[in-house]
Amino acid sequence: MKKNKLAVFEDKKIRRIWVEEEEKWYFSVIDVIAVLSESIDPRNYWKVLKNRLKDEGSQSVTKCNQLKLEAADGKYYLTDVADSEILFRLIQSIPSPKAEPFKLWLARVGYERVEENDDPEKSIQRAMAAYLRKGYSKDWVDLRLKSIEIRKDLTNEWNERGVRTNDEFAILTDDITSAWAGMRTHEYKKYKDLKKENLRDNMTNLELVLNMLAEAATTEISKKDLPDTFIKNRTVAKKGGNVAGVARKQLEKQTDQAVVSRKNYLQSKQDKRLT
């Protein structure tokens, strides 16, 4: 865990803590309530809200954890915390003008998800617009969207081969990443100093291309080998990753430069402008 991290909302501090194992930020519920409700006694406000939500049958309260956060006296005490998803649910229950922007945002997101289910092309258009707003080039965005298509083909293939749980998907992804990049997904993210950010969104062009090659190769090998157990799927994942791993090593030999970078695409782009 990384402690002593603060988020700031309208000059007011909200304590939060990063849980490495879950790759999640957890926020102090009391601090959020203090900001949004402007109550003189946020602890009592939370106590009343908690009881009301329980009476309504809401599961949000039971999903709030307790973690040690630093208090005003410098000591650490167990404090009710919530991740982003649960926090948004709690915000919906706070009748405050300051909570309205969050509520409107949630309503908009929900509406967009319904639209995307009816017309999947809209999700692609929104994704492209979001990347362009962040400063990615059109060429990079096209590459990133292609990587999403390749990843979808791979997950469909894994489903066909009996892979079902999130843990199994994560293990197979780790096998592929380790085989081509020389480090597992978690290590790769740590190498780039990422937390909750998407790893692929922080890849350079070369990293993204090699990751796509690894996943596409895994899909094709799986269609040929037809693995019928999880262990066999892991063997295929390593084979697919090795295809891109060989390409990476050859490229590094020819260019005398490492492909796996601590930088992301936007940082690389900025560095080129400065040189």
C-alpha cells in the first residue's frame, strides 16, 4: 500500500490509499461526505446514511472496507473507505448541489452505455475522440483500436477453449506479456510507474505493435492446437508471446536500443518535439 496520498476537491483534502494487490484507490468516505454534504458532523451524517442505506437493502454499505488512514493528530486509525464504484453509489444518496455534477455524469455514462449496446460503433467513435483529446495522434489511435480488436479475438478464442474466470484471463495475459516483454503485466505497469492506468494506453508504438503480434499469434496457435485444458492454454499463450519475444530481441539487436520503455507514447512524442 502507498499511504499519505491526498486528493483535493475545492481546496479540501480527501484522504485516499492505493492498495497494490487490488490496483485500486480507496477514498475516505467521511472526507467525501464532509465535502459534498457540508455537514458540521460528517461522522454522524455517515452513520445516519449508512443505516438508511441498510434499511433500503443497499449492498453499498457492506462493500465499504476499513483501512488505516492518517488522522489530524498524525496517527493512523481504521477508517471507512470505498473504491470509485461504491463511492459513486454513495454520492447518489447525498442530497447536495455539490453532488449533482457527479450524478449527472453517472446518468450520462449510463445513457451512453445503452446507446453503445444498441450501436457498438458509437463506443469506437467515443474511444477515438477520447484518445485524440488526450493528445494521441490519429495513427496511434488507429493502432490502439486495432489492438482492441485483436484482444477481443483472443478473448473470444479463450472462451471457446474453456477459459472463464478473470483470474484465468489474467494468468494467460501474464504468460503472453512475460514471454514477449520479459516481465509480467504487474511488473510492466510498475516499470512504467502506472497504477490504475491501462498498460496498453501507455505503450509506445513499438510496444503496442509487439503486444498485438503476441496476442494475434496466440489466437492463431490456439486455433491450430485446440487446447482443451487451462494448462494447455498457458502453453499456447507462452508460444504466442515467444513469437513477439523473438521479434523484440531481433529488433533490439539491430537498433541497439531496448523496446520496452519506461515512457508512454505521449512522453515519447513530447521528447521528440524537444530534440
